[in-house]
Amino acid sequence: MPRLAIGPEFPRELSALAQPVRRDAVVALRRFLLNVAGAPHPERVRGARDPRVATLRLADGHRGVVVRRRDVYWLRTVLPDASAWSYARRHRYSVNPVLGVVEEWDAEALERVEPALRRSARSAGLFAPVCDGDLLSLGLDVRALPLFRLITTEADVAALEPLLPPTQHLPLAVLARGGSLAEAWRELDSWRAADEAGPIDPDDLYAALRRTPDQAAFAADKVALDRVLGAPEWCTFLHPAQHRLAKAPRYDRPVLVVGGAGTGKTVVALHRAAYLAAHGSGPVLLVTFSQGLAEELSARLDTLIEDEIVRKRIEVDNPERLALRIVADAEGRRPALVGPGARTLAQLTDEALRLLSLSTGDLLDDVEPGRKPYRHVVVDEAQDVSPAQWRLLRAVAPHAPDDLFVVGDPHQRVTDTRVALGAVGIPAEQHTLKVTYRLPQELLSFVVRLRGGGLATGLARSATGMYGYRATRNGERPLVRAYESAEEELAGLRAMVESWLADGVPPGEIAVGARTTRLVRQARKALEGLDVRAATFQHLKGLEFERVALVGVAEGVVPEPPPEDPGARARFLGRERSILFVACTRARAMLYISHYGRGSPFLPL
């Protein structure tokens, strides 16, 4: 029976096909998995750069392109016949000899580029000071070394990026800008899905695909095939660093994952919670900043986890509701939050912590961990958890392996909370995600300048910087527009949103944000009849959209006049800058910012 691995492009391209073609392609793949009569068979490609590439006829006029090795088939794409044959001839594939991951090369384009590089190579190559052995130690392909030796400028390296596997381009880019071999290795580490034990076999396609979770999901039967083809991409294809963190068999200490916007922190938290529910030793608590985000995460877990028994092992909550629930369970009724005798949320958190200490006492956690309400705790949006809430979260789970898994970004803090985990009894091992998959490079550069690019305190032992964050793709630059009046600005907002809808962007993929509820009401009125979300900046936290419009980003509004006290002023301005930063980073493709009068001083020039 064939072992079929689906590449991430295939489900996207399949969903874009006409329904009859899509249906026939799925039926053909089911037959292929069962190896029954009428199943598509691999057809060799004349003139292929890689002899392992073949095509499968999946529907009338459409073929899938596969890379095959023995009984393993890696399905890359589905295209009309002519395009499929061209794609199959154009590319070659390899296994990185150091990282063990699969790589796709645009071999045809590289053949055209080589003569131009050779003609321009009037001086010593850019990598002349680096010996072949050192280049090969970074996993660079031995067959490509002659081409790499022709490179004379950093611009040459940038031009080659679309044609090379990222695991080949990345070390070249680091060395081209003057980085060391050690720096190149640190950058490459994010492409490891797991620590390798033993030698890497470049002919073992199955093992290489298993090491490349962002490029391959195996479908052993009809159920698994339908799951891969129908589930959102974040459910199925984890980037290697995300996979390594989320699917680690065991952590002996609490874990802190810090990462910038769009690096996949929430995805890692969701997958870690799912992994612990399936393989852990007790109930899992997934905590996030607000009730709205908790509901969003709960819905995403419903999509991620098919097994109802496993799903029921995870509770999703926010710190305030957790404290409220603990007190309510102990007192037999919901505590009053308003009126005579009401307690504040801070008081309820303290009371919940006291009740937990009474119920669990001073028992050693490894003797009787079952006395704790939860065995595992996963925390998302951790930068906004207060010290008292951290002490509560520490108390609801035993001190044991896989107890706390925390993700957050101090640069996205929207409260005044600044606490290092070690200061609240959580000595965590830290990991960092530095690649954003949501933001294009142009938007990433814009928001880094907006945020100031400086250090942010909290969570980690030392301040967290934004140096080294990078995007995987290019896109459109953010659009900032100034208007003469509020009426003109709102008219411009409507025109922009209407143009997005006319471009075919689904209404659910468009968000409009403003700093105040008054401005949100005005935006909603201006957008009457257009079914798009409008919310304050804070209520966009944790969400993402294809296109985002932010209105009223003007002086005196973002930020409002700060307090006079120097300390309070600094904290206020830092929080306001973070709130705008969070709103800007909700966009995957396009960000539109408008104001009338003078723009916000936070906007980069």
C-alpha cells in the first residue's frame, strides 16, 4: 500500500477547483490509497530535473505532482495538465544532509541564472573566505556549491531567495551580511523539527518528510485524507520550531515561549494543550487574557481535536473566571461583583489562592499530584497576567514535569503588568520564535519602527528585544492616509472597505479598529450595510484578518494626553504604543491607517 504525504499547497489548490473537479480528485486519491482498480498511477516526466518526480491523473484535465521513493509519495500540487507537467519538469528535491528536512529547488530558473552570475563574477566570490567544508557543514547542497561560489554581492543572495529552499538561502544570507558560522547555525536551528539521533539518510524520503511537518502530513486512510484536505492549515502543518515545542515528549521544568506577532505562539499553545490532553497524565487548563479570547481558543480546539474524550480533558478559561469559579465552588454560590458585600477580582484571586492552599496543604506534588485541580496548565497571552494571577496558576497544578507551558510577547502587553516568571516562583526554560508567518516583511518593518524596536520587560529574566525577527514573504507596504475632516476620513474608510470586498476578500477577513468605543460606533455607522467586524484595538487582540483598517490614529487620540507624573507618563505611553502595535499586527496582507488633522506621534515617518 502506498504511503501518501500531502503538501500544504495541495489542499489550498484543491479547494480553488470547480466542485466536480475537486470531487473527482478526492475520489482518485482515495482509490490511490487503497491501491484498487481504476486508481491513478504515477507517470514519468520527460525532461524532469529529478527522476523521482511523477504525475498522477486526478481528474479530467488535472494532475497532481508527486515526489516518490519506493512506496512513499509526496503530493506537492494539483494543476491543469500542461501546468502540472511544467511544474514537474521545473523542480528538483533533496534532503538537507545536516537538518534532515526536505527541500524544493527551482532548478530550471537556477539554470538560467547561472550564466548571468558567471558573467558578473569579475572579482572574488562573496564566500571566498569560507572553505567548502564550512559551507557543507551548514547543510548547503554540494551540487549547488559551484553556483554559490559565483555570488559576488549580497544583492545576488537576495535575488536567489525565491529559487532556493529556505534552508539553503538562510545560511547564505547570514554569511553575506557578515555573520559568522555560529550565527548561521543559530538561524538554522528554527528549521529543526526535533533533535536528530544518528546519521541522516538522504535517500530516506519517509524519514525526511516526518522531519518536515510544515511540508508534509501523512494520510494513511480515507478518514486521515479527508482530515488533511478539510482542516485549516494551522491544524495540520506546523513549522519545524513550532512542532518541536508543541510535540516535545516531556519538559522537566516550566517552559516559556517568547515570540513576536505572527510567529505562531497561540498555535503552539493550542497544539501543546492537545498533545498534553492526548499523552499527559491529567486534566489540562488552557488560560488566555479575556473571556472573548477563551471562547475563540475553545472553538479552535474543537476544530483541532476530533476525539471528544481527549477534547473534554481541556478546560479553557481566563484568570478572572478561574478565580471566580474556585471561590464559587467552595462557597456554593457565585460571588457578588457589584453591590453591597461585593469583592474585587483581585480579592477573589487572593481568596481562590487561599482556598487552594487549604485543599492541597503542603503535600509534595510528586506524592499526591491528584489533589491539584489540573495536571497541566498552558498559558496564552502571558504578558498580561498579573503577579497574583501567576501565583494562582502556579497553585492549580503540581510541581512536576509538563506542569506549566507559557507563551507570550512583552511587546504586545496592553496592561501595566510587568513581571518575570522567576519572581513568582516559576523558573522557566526559555525558547524564542523569531520567524513571523503572518506579517509580510514590509508590514513587519513598519510595526518594528512603530513599536520603537526597543526592549520590553516582563516574562523573561532579561528584557526582550525585537532584533532578528523576520518574515517569510514580501507583500504590500502599509497605507497611511491623512484627511481634512472626520467626515472625509469615514468616507475614505468606507471606500477602502468596499474596494476590498470588490477584490473578493470575504467580509469575515476584514476588521476595522479604533482606539475608543465612540470612534468604533462612528465607523460602524459609516460602514452600514457592510458585514465587517468593527472593534476597539483591545478587542482585536489575539485575532487575525486578511486586511485591517485602523481609523482615528491621530494626535490626541492615539495616545490621549498622558498624565503629568513622569513615571505614570512613561508607563501610559508605553502601554498606548503597545495597544496600537497589537492592532497593526492583526493584518496578514494589508494594513490601512487613517487620521484627520495631525497623525499619531507613534506612526513611523
